[in-house]
Amino acid sequence: MNRFHMSLAVAGLLVAVSAGSLAAVGYECRQFGALAQDIGDALDAGDTARARRAYDRMEAAWDGFHHVMGLFVEGTQLHELRADMAGLPPLLAEDTPEARSALARLEKRIEALYEEEVPSIWHIL
Amino acid sequence: MTIVLIRSLILYAVVIASVRLMGKRQLGELQPSELVITILVSNIATLSLEDTGIPLLCGILPILALVCCEVIASQLSLHYTPVRRIISGSPKIIIREGRPDQEMLRALRLSVDDLLCALRMNGIFDLSEVQFAIVETNGSVSVCRKFACESPTRQDLDCPRPCADPPLLVAADGELREHALDALGRDRAWLCAFLEDAHCRLEEVFLLTADRAGHTQLIRKEAVG
């Protein structure tokens, strides 16, 4: 196998890794976003205990999410998301505008993590 | 700190593998595209080393992508002249039949001082000695002297060298180089006989060279202390 063929193979591998990273980031963000959505649904239903349980599930899922996302996404973005998550539990004791606002911020950050990875012309430029 | 150390080792391996993938062409005179790749690769590797917040994959992926592009582009330029012209440019003649091409010098933004400097670096101090001078695609200047100013060669003087092949290193630091023996058409028996004549054991050899004509040079190890 000469250098040219090796380069073609590596280039193919890089394309596969890029596509795989996009798929992995998309999957993780959807899963994690769904957990945040559960908290929102519980708050909508006025069930703060369920919201707290949904948060606990989110907390339990964090390690797996962080391990995968840490491979592809800058650490500072994940730290910001983690900081937003840490501020959520005290606000979940009751359905307040502050709790809604913190949850919305968390959901937007998760969405942004995926959107920034999408190779759209605006992100490329 | 441990993370930085591990990342450094991984990036070192990736950069070495990348340079190897680019091949020996990369290690000599740099073509324009190769210069760009070298600068970019070193910069990307530095960024990934300094900032542990950046995923290592985000450092490795662009390095490998750039190197692959370089190898593929150089392969294409090898087969297709127009691609070669676009990527590497073409050599430009700046002195033709002893006369500097002023228009070309202006186009290349080369001053007379630059031209004379390039000639001096080729060992020529008199412009009138030059028949042709060419700026190569890697920026170096190749010079062809006028026939009358050329030094005579051994062939001109009818003085051929008895053995054209250079001597090979047969043994160094007490170790035999089998491939050198093969290349010379000799075998271990010849070496043993030679060392016996020289009253020297293989372990005592610091350097032993030989050529096809049978010329040898033996240097023994010096006693330590």
C-alpha cells in the first residue's frame, strides 16, 4: 500500500469519523434534551416531585453524555451546561418563572451543542 | 499535567506519522503547498497541546485531513501537469543567454541585489559567467554557467576514477553490517580473513569500510581510560 492509497484510506476514515461524530452528538443531545423535556412536562403538570425525579435521571445520565460529548465538543461548553444543571435542583421545589427560565436555558444550551456541530454554510463561514 | 503529557505523546506520534505519510519530499526543499501544510500542522498541534479544553480528536482530525490533502494533491500533480502548475507553479527563467530578464525579475519581485545574492550562493561572483538562471518552484535558484566558464570534469581530462562506487561501511562499533557485505559481493569468510590478516577481532573494530575495488580502511577502537 503506497502513500497515496494510505492517504485515501485515512481520508475515508476521517469522513467516517466526522459523520459518526455528528450522529453521536445528535443522538446524545436528543437523549439528554428529552430528559430536560421531562422536567418541563412535570412542571407543566405541577408535579415538582416528578420534576425532581426527572432531574435525578438527568444527573445519572450526565457521565455518559459527558464522555461522548467530550470527544467532539469543547470542554468549556460542557462546563457551562453542567453549571446550569447544578443550579436547577433548588428551583424545582415549585413551578416558578425562575425554574422555567433556568430549564429553558438548559434546553437551549443542549440544542446549541448539536446545532454548532451541523456543517451548515453559516457555521462553516 | 498528566493529561497534557499524554496528549503531547499522542500528538507527537500523530505528527511523526503525518510527516512520514507526507514522505521524504517534505523533508527537503519545501514546495509552496508543503510550506503551508507544515505551518498549519505545527500550529494545530500547538493549539491542541496548549488547550486541554479542545478535544484531542479536534486536533488530530485536521492534521490528518491536511496531510491527506497534501499527499493526494501531490499525487495528482505528479500525473496532471495543469494541477502541478496550479499547486506548485512553474520554474521561471531569470537569466537567459547571459542577460537578466528584467520583466521576469519584476514579476517575481526580485531586485538586482537578490539576483546577485542568489548567484553568489551558487558560487558565481560574475554575472557574465552565467548562461541561464532559473527560479525553481521551491524558490531556490539554479544556475547554468557558460561553457567557457565551466570547470573541466574528470571525463574532460580523461582521468576516470578506478572505482566509481563509494566505499561502504562493513562494520561499525564491533557490529557487522551484512547488507554492506552483500552489496560489495563479499561474504563473512572474506571479512574473517581480512580481520585475521589485520590481527583484529570484530569486537575491536571501530570502523571498517571497503569498496568493490578491494580498498579497505580499518580503524580500531581506542582503549577506554
